[in-house]
Amino acid sequence: MPTTRTSSDGQEAVATAPAAGVTAARRRTDTHRIDPHVVVLFGATGDLARRKLLPGLLHLAVAHLLPQYAVVGTALDDWDDDRFRAFALTSCEEFGRPDVTDEQRRAFVSRLVFVPHHLGAEGLHQAVERAREGLSGEPRLLHYLSVPPAAAATVVQTLAEAKLVERARIIMEKPFGTDLESARRLNETVHVVFDESQVFRIDHFLGKEAALNILAFRFANGLFEPIWNRNHIDHVQIDVPETLSVDDRAGFYEATGAFRDMVVTHLFQILAFMAMEPPTALEPEPIGDEKHKVFRSMRPIDPACVVRGQYEGYRSKPGVDPESQTETFVALKCEIDNWRWAGVPFYLRTGKEMAEGARIISIAFREPPQSMFPNGSGVGSKGPDHLTFDLADSSRLSLSFYGKRPGTGMVLDKLSLQFALHETGYESDVLEAYERLIHDAMVGDRTLFNDAESIERVWELSVPLLQDPPPIHTYPTGSWGPAAIRQLIEPRTWRLPFERRWRQAR
């Protein structure tokens, strides 16, 4: 007998046995029978669609994780179906998985059609209705807004005028507003057309295997949950340096900056995953409730505990104000006033044009109150013990500790236990973050998506910083940011750069 579960908007999804020949990933992944879908992709000719969305939809189709489907692309470009299909085919060849065949790519692009923006709501309505007619049953709609934040409200109004709201869900890309007022205004605009249960605010960081592994690591292991508190943890670092420059996104970045682009929409959400209390169940509503509690307990961001930076040469970029005060780097200290985390600082850092690209959460444990080891033993010389999650696609974690060096005497070295995804044998089966989140939206599972309440709360916490930002410090490209970040974290030190590297796969 198949089993059923109910999605966030009350629709039942039927779980069926996987077909013969399906890989381990497909057997382990949620294989619910999903209603037929028309995916309406706004910004279909943009960079995100080219690099992630079109190749991701292709992989979901090849992995039998898409239902019957059609894709309607729309953008400002005056393209026809053939040009869009050629664009999609090139995108999938360049950025798709190497094991996908030419025949599978051609079959995918044959399901794509294109509607130029200038045809308006009526042109979009007609294209979607034609796509619906080619599918059986009662197809659902999934609207993906891969558009600049300023265009989101216009797209929502277009969908209302095109009568494409019923049996629809909408995925919205970050940032969700640029401050508290704009976030509230955007939510109000969206809620006039869509119910909150239909809205999926995407954060691709939360779709990564490594982010999900935080939940598994914390709540499935009796070894760690008892020490996940202020009594045993000294501080936490969430560090996302990037080697990329702003390049052709300078116009977007000038109006946004590192704090709005990365901290509000990504790093705060990771912080909530790491700091939340155990939910009553691994389901959307209980997890959302616990994330809300974290944000309610956070203190407003103190501008005195923030360092803003701008890499040398940024102001010479086309589209950038020669006297720009936009930050390309930000580091800050956050505090959570609740029973579990009182007195434990959370340090967040992200920036462009930095020495390395990384995505880590590093948890520093308190050191023993007194040492019995003799001077020169090495204990404490390499800092406290750390538990480190690597949120990159390689999905690794490391637990560092002191251990005795073989030989006479008592000399201690910093050692580590490391785990990497490639050691499980499932590395090739992992869904990329956008693939997972698109699939979850089709199922109606909102566990890994942000809601209106949490978005507005983090903007509320940001009001003091946005109203009174600290001055900009310049930093050289290829560095770890302005020198002022050392004072921010003293007497502690930043975990990156690592003194000890991850072990590589053999």
C-alpha cells in the first residue's frame, strides 16, 4: 500500500516504491508522486537560470524526481522558443552533470517555451494555459522569480493579472527587501495575491547537505546535544569569504552591499539552524517555530560590534560611485539572550575578493579550567578544541583535540577527526541545493524556506546598523579583510585561515 503525507498547503502526496534501476540517491530521496507542474521561470535568460535553474531542472527530470512537467520561460529579451531552447541546451551542456546524455538534454529542452515580457499578462496566461493542456490531471504552477528584488512586486502583480495564482506556489529569490520597511511592504504586496503557505523564500545555503547535517549531527547524537550550550561552548564563527569580485553585478551590489546580500539572507539563517532548540518534529512548522525563537532572542545588531570593509579598486568598477560607502565586506558580533546561549558570542564574516573561498561554521569549546600539563607540553598552544562544519559542496566536518605525541615525555599536538561526504559512497547521489529546494517546493515542504515573520524580524534586528553604519575600511584584494576585524574578536582569533588543512580524498 502506498502511504500519504500532507504538505504545507493541505495537498496529499503519495509515496510509491521507486522504479527498478533507480540509483541509491533516488531510493533515499523523497520520491512522492507530485502533481504535474508547469514551471514558470521569470528571468529565464539570466545567470542564475543559466548556471543553476535550467541544469537543476534537467537533473531532477533525469533522476525521476520531476512529475509530468513543462517549463515556460519569460524575460525582457525578445526571444522565441527556438532561441530559448538553444540557450537552455548550451547551459545544460556547460553547467549540467556530465552523466546526462545528449538525448536527455534534447528531451528536456523540447518541453521549454518562451514568452517575451512585452507580451504582458495576457501573453503569459496563454502560454501557461497551452502548457497546462499538454499535461494530464490538474497541473500545478510553480513560479520561480529569478529577478532583481525591485522587480519582485511587479512580477507578483503580473501573476495576479494573468490569473495564475490558483494551485500555484511562488519561489522568491533574496534579498527580501533592503530594510524593515521595504520587507514589510513586499510581504504585504505578496500577501494580497498569494497566501503565505504558497510563498517559498529561497536560501540555497539551507538546501545543502552540510546544512541539513547540522540537524542530524545535533539531534541524532547523544554525545553532542548535552554539550551544545553556554556551559561548554565559548563562541561560534560563521565564515563565508569569497574570492569573487562584484564583476558585472556592481549596479546590484551598490544598492545592496555585503550585509544585505549575505548576512540577512544567508548567515542569519545558518545561525538559527545552529542555535535553535530541538523541534518537536523534523517538519516545517516545528522547525520554523524554533527558528523564530532564536530570532526573537537575538539582540539588535550594535554598530560598535560591526566592521565594514571595501576592497581596493571597487570604486573604479563601472556603475560604482567614486565615493561609494557600500561595503564589500562585513564582520559582526551577534548575541542571543536565552538560557542556552547567554554570554556566547556569534561572529559572522563575509566578503568579496578575499584570500580563499569557504563556507564554514566553527564551534569553539571552552578550555579546561586548569591544566596539569607541564610548561612546554603544547597544551593550549593551538587554541581551543573546535567542531567545524564545511558547508561547501564537499560537505565535511572536523573535530579537533589535543593528543599525545608518540615518544618519551608529555608533548601534545593538535589532532583532528575528520569526515567527508566522499567517504560515504553517496557523493555522486547528492542533490545540488537548488535542485533540492525546487523539489521541496513542488512537494509543498517549507522546512528549508524562510517565512515572512523571520524575514521581518532579522530586518528589525538590523535597524541600528542600517541607521548608523560604522565607517568603511579598505582592504587589499586577496586578504582576509580589514585589520580591524582582529579587535572585533579579541582575545579570540579567527578560525580562517586554517593552520591545518582538510585531508583530501585519495
